[in-house]
Amino acid sequence: MPPPRTRGTALRHRLAELRGPDVPAKALDARALAALAANPGCARRAILDGAGVNKTALASALGSPSAFGQSQFALTRGNAFEAKVKADGGAELLRLVHEKLDRSAEPPADARVPDLTATGPQGRTARTALELREAAAHPGAWTLLDHPMLALDVAGSPAFLEPDAVVVHPDGSWTVVEIKSFPLLDGSADPAKVGAAARQAAVYVLALEEVAVRLAHETAPAPRVRHRILLVCPKDFSNLPAASAVDIRKQRAVTARQLARLTRIEDIADTLPEGTCFSPELPAEELTAAVESVPATYAPECLSACELAFHCRARSRETGAVTSLGRPVRAELGGLATVEDVLAAARGEAGDPDDPAVAALRRAAVLRAEALEAACR
Ligand code: SF4
């Protein structure tokens, strides 16, 4: 077996080949890392993300452009709301953190808001770590880090991540703050949007935990990353901030598992035919063959999480795969992988009658026939 450094270099070389000659790697951001948790078993997504393929460009080249991205209007409105939340040295934001997460602490007054300016992502990451160390050295005070930069090792290369804010509490613990422009109506928001925000925050929490581990030897008590984050949104349809504490333990566990799996993209790369390449410059036919050479597990959740969703949905429907009906249905059907298999099993033409899924389908078919007969009488 070659030494680890040689293997790492070989993998980087292989991933560059998959991306295509002279195609720069697309850096992974928290949104992309978080989306991995939305479809944990997809080898296609894992290899494309691991190789730094620009999936938006790939989807367009395949003829199924993604419907992702915020409008300029939404971006401007989101930025204005964030600026409002962080105005006056983050007074309102810190008040919300105190109210929702740490009522027993002294109310925030004269919080530190250090300047995190530095050159390049590496410089900003180092600057953030320095300020977190500084905050740990001054327990009893509140500190607001506005747009800190964190690094997370993903498949051997660092992904740089920028949370909206991180707050250091007087007890030395750290909270991730996510500021979103969807509304909190009567204290609750669209669960799908809250779920996406929680998955994104979980990525930041994992990156912060790596910083905490590094600082653990230098500070007492060791820094603690809170697993309840603060989600700040506009209240009802106003521009006033409202906040909710969100428990992200589940999302953190799933994302951590996924990231560990991403480091094994080498295994997926090894199964691909020699010469496989995902460059958007290739003819659509060749590109389609390359993409189809990696197994995918399409599910309706992909539509809100992956740029290739329209392509994979079309393929999944073409093959009659039951995954396109959603994971709960898929789980109920056991080994029956296509709609054709399911119908044949229900009609009694195929399938093992002792298989609980087959037995349930046959029972359902009988009940349906009885109901139809009764309706026609
Ligand atoms: S859209 Fe396709 S590539 Fe993306 S996660 Fe779903 S199945 Fe995988």
C-alpha cells in the first residue's frame, strides 16, 4: 500500500481528471455540505462534490438546468435585514441570544465586536481563531464575531465557511447565529426552510468544534460549542427581527457521518471507468454517460437540495424507480425497486408471497378490487 501522502496526491490527481482539464475546483460551502445530509446515500453527489465539479454548470450542460439561486431582490432584502439585526454593535442580536439561549447570564452590555479583516480565506480563518482564543482568555464578557471564517477538512482539502455570526457567551460557550429572510409567523416558520438552516448551521458547528479541540489545551475551561443555534428571521411580515432557538444535534450527527463518508470518495472514484470526465465542455451525450456511470439515489428531497435534481428525476422516472416516490414509500417496498415490479407483485405475477411487502401489496390489490366492485354495483 502506498504511503498516505502518495495516496492523497494520487486522489487529488484523479479528482482533477474527473473535473476536466483546466477546470477549477468549485469550493464547497456550508450550503453544499449541508445538502449532503439531505440525501446521505448518493454516490453521484458525493463524487461530484468531492471532485469540486460545478454542478450548476453540469446540470445546464446536461440540458436540465437547476432552479437554484436567490433573485437579486431577495439578496438585497436579505442583506438589509442582516444589517438591521447587527446594527449598533449587534445590540439586538445579542439581546436575542441572551433572551433565547442564556437568560441566566448577565445581559449583554459593552460586548466585544472584534475586527476580523484579513487577507484571503486562510488569513481570515486564522484571525477568527485568534479572536476566539482572545475571547476565551476574557471569561465573563460577551463577544460577537461578525462573519467569522472557519475551515473544515473535506476529503483532504479545506472548505472555508462563513457563518452569519458566532457569539461567545460569558461562560465561554459559543453559539452559531443564522440570519434568514424567510418570516417567522406567530413564532414558527416553514419547516423545510428551518430544516435547511439547521443543516447549514450544523456544518458551522462541526467546524467550530475543530477550533474548540485545538484551543482546549490552551484555555480553561475548554470552549464548548452549543448545539442549539439561534435562528433570526423577520417577525411576521415586518422587518423586525424575531428569533428561535433550534436544536441541531440530529443534523450535526448526520452531517458528521456524511463528511466522514466523503473522505472515502476514493472508493467511488475507483469504480468509475477509465477516462470518465464531468467537464461541462464535453458533448451532452458523453457527459450524460459519465454522470450515469455513477449510481444515484434520487428522492424528491433532492429538488430542494441538489442542482442535478431535474436530471436525476427524469432518469429515475424513465426507469420507473420507486425512489422517485419518496423515501417512506421506498422503505415500505423492501426489495421491489421499480414500479413495474410493484405492480407485478400486486397482481400476483411476481414476488415471494412470504415477503411482507409483496403480501401487503396483494392484500391492497384485493381490497381495491373489492372497493371498485362495490362502487360499480
Ligand atoms: S439530484 Fe441526483 S446527484 Fe443530486 S443528490 Fe439527488 S440523486 Fe444525487
